[in-house]
Amino acid sequence: MSGNTIEKILLKKMHRKKNIRTQIDDLAIEGLAQSLQSVGQLVPIRVRSVDDLFEITDGGRRYLAALKL
């Protein structure tokens, strides 16, 4: 992966880095999951390559919501 390209990456190959958010609202994540289910993902999750995995740099809540599907 190089530069600003859009690629499909399996969720199991992604991991979250330490998040600055101290709390995650489960109800909001559930609502986002429902939105992903009905509308799809409009904004991609941004990642960077770390070894053979991908670290999420932007979109941690979208990632958590996608895991619920």
C-alpha cells in the first residue's frame, strides 16, 4: 500500500492503536453499525502498514462498528 490509495483490507488484518478517547459509547457504535448495514461505509478507515498488519490511524469507531456486523 502506498500513498493515498483505497484498498480492501480484511478486518482481521487491522488493529487499533491506543485511542485518545477515554470512553467508547456502545450505543453510538451500535447505531453506526446499523448505518453501515443499511447505507454502507461512506468514509474509509485510514490505516498504515505495520509489519504484516495494518494499524488504524483514523476510523476506529467505524472499525468497531464493522466488527459488530
